[in-house]
Amino acid sequence: MSGVSRAIDRIEVTFDDETLVADAGLMVPATLMLRLGLERLVNETVRLVGRVGGARPGRKVLTLVAAILTGASHIDHADRLRAGATQAVLPFRVMAPSTLGTFLRSFTFGHIRQLDRVIAETIRRAWSLGAGPDVAAMTIDLDSTICEVHGKAKHGAAYGYTKVLGYHPLLATRADTGEVLHARLRKGSSQRGAKRFAEELIARVRRAGASGALIVRADAGFWNYALCDTLTRLGVRWSITVRINASIRKAIDAISDDAWTPIVYPDGGQAHVAETTYVTGSGRRQRRLRLVVRRTRLTEPAQRRLWPDWRHHAFITNLELPTVEMDQFHRDHATVELAIRDLKEGAGLEHCPSGRFFANAAWLACAVLAHNLVRWTARLGDVHPHNKLTVTRTVRTRLIAMPGRLVNHSRRWTLRLPARWPWATSFHTALDQIRALPLLV
């Protein structure tokens, strides 16, 4: 046995230091919570009058948000915020997990809508501090995901088209930052609500200060003409994938061979794009839609024997970009999966902790707030270039999940952090930038 291994066996372990801070970097997003006036906003908006556990909702929502920022996926994980002196770097009183469970179970549908208004107002405040698009065009990606659950005790969980037991939330994300602009928890088998969701979404971002052009991208799950008409009525451009049914197939087959333009495609395949006009309906209900089609085929000989024909992907749009640019723009919709993955793995949505549907809907709202706080912290704190998507796990590793010690020297409190921390400069920059922001009340 080496000397190193014998030495580690001689280290005594005790849990008795009241000055240690478990996640000292919470100080940065907590400072942003203070600048946004988040606790007061929740207290004024979420009115759980007469509900057991409904008093002082602000501190309870912020406890859940801070816990999710540290990686919590269960209510019990909030106890991490009560370790050592962690409470001292947070601008609110940390609540116990049992209190948080009672609080979440007190929510009804109306209270979820109140929490939605909190998210909308928080977005407006964050954008007014410099995180918004202002007059620039903004692309919004619509998508849904499956939040898998296990067991039969989850109210509202059901088997959907994926044959997975779970919930089926709707999500709208901002393409350039990954912020979640709107979220709505649905039952696992639900495919409804896209039109109303889009109306609320567009109204929300307009009120928040997005005065430039809006573009919505979506996959085939959102293909319905009611949604297209709604977006057009609201002055929003759109690009929506269609399913290859018989009429779409007929339109694709009518495209001449010389109309296809080669595009760059990953190794092992070739691809072309073309466009045509898709005509559907008749008389006054006839529609003439721009249909852009991409066809792909493998070129590796062994694989091509399995898939010898062209595979097609098509979408309709009212944008006026050239065909190749339009195809690339629509393909970028795939980045929404990165935001959804981050929301699940990095912000608490990988697990729905309660057996009650509206408790899980409130948990989703807290996860959205935590997800967005990471992005606003990175953007307003100049953590990394604005043209790069923020990854919660990266921000947590570099800025949040580091130990600290809170010491009082000559009646001056100092948070002592690890020497030679690789991202110390980024931490100081982010903290200074966010402290310089005005208080919003």
C-alpha cells in the first residue's frame, strides 16, 4: 500500500464548521434575485390566501429556485441550503423541505397562472436591465418534451404517443440565449393547447419589451392551420415542419430534378433542397403555402443498400429567405433540444417530485425561473461571449458549486473562496456587473 493511501485513511472527518458555505457561488444569482425584486414580486402576485402552507410564498419559491440552481431534483435537496453558513449568502430565509412540500401541494390551476405572471414580469425586468432583444429580431422555438415518471401515483401522468408514462409540457425558448419564455405542464397524453399557448407567448414577449420582428419555429407536432393563422394575425413570421402525408408526398414528387440544389451535409451522406407551392383546400378555404423540402441519402455503400431511396424533410413557412438559407435557418430549430436537455438535467425537470399535478406544475415554474436566472447571470455578468449558448452545468461548476468560508474580521464580513480557483476572474466580473445593476421594485 502506498504512503498516499495510508495517509488518506488517517484523515478524521467531522461536520461541525458553522462558517462554511456549501455553494458559495450562489451569491451571484442571489444578487440578481435581489436586483429583480423577485421575493417581493412573488409575495404580491401569488395569493394563496387560506391555503395550508400558503403564507409568505416569496421565500418558498426562492428556496426552491436556489436549490434547483445547485442541482436539486427533489424537494429534500433544499436541505443543502441550510448547511453551515449558506443561508448568509442568500437574501431570503431558507425554508425546510417539509414546508416546501406543503407549499407546492397548496397550488391550484389559478395559482399556477399567478406564478406564470411572476415569470412574465421577471423576464420583463431582466430584459429592461440589458438581457433583452430590444428592437432586434428574435427567433422563438416551440417544442414539447416528455417528462418520464415511474409508478401510478402521479396525478395527470399518462402514456402518450411515445408510449412513455409521464407529463407532456409545452415549452417556448429564445433561440439565441436558451431562455424559457413560456412553459405549460400538460397531461402525458395531451396534444392540445398550442394555439392558446402561442397567443400567451407573443403577448408576453411584447409586454416584456421585444419590439422587433418575431419568428416562430416548430416541429411537426405543431403543424395545424389554426396556429399558422394565429401567428399571422399577430404579425409573427413562422416556419413549421409538416408530416409527409399523401398530399405532401404528391407535391414533393412534382418537383423537377433540376430544381434541387446541393447543400453541405455531414460525412457519409448527400443532400439537396428545393421548394414548391403546396396547395390545399378549395374555394375560399384554399391555401397556397411555401413548401421547402430537403432530401438526404447515405453515400456509404454498405448503409446505402439498406436505405437506397431519398428521405425527405419538409416544412411550410411565410418567411422570404432564399431556399438554402431558409433550410439552414429551419434546421437550427434543433438547438431547442439543448435548452430542453439543460432544463431537465440542469434545472430540476428531470424529476417531478410530487404526486399532485399542480404541485409539479409549480415545480416546473420554479425550474424555469432557475433556468433563466442562470442565463441572465451569464449574460448580465459577462460570464462568456453572448454568441454562445449558456449551459447550466458549466455555470454551476465554474461559479456556483464551490465551497467558501464566511469570516468576520474587524467587523467586516468576508467570503473566503478557494485559492487558485480557475474561474476566479469570471466570478469577480459577474458579481461586480450584477451589483452595479439598479434595484427593481
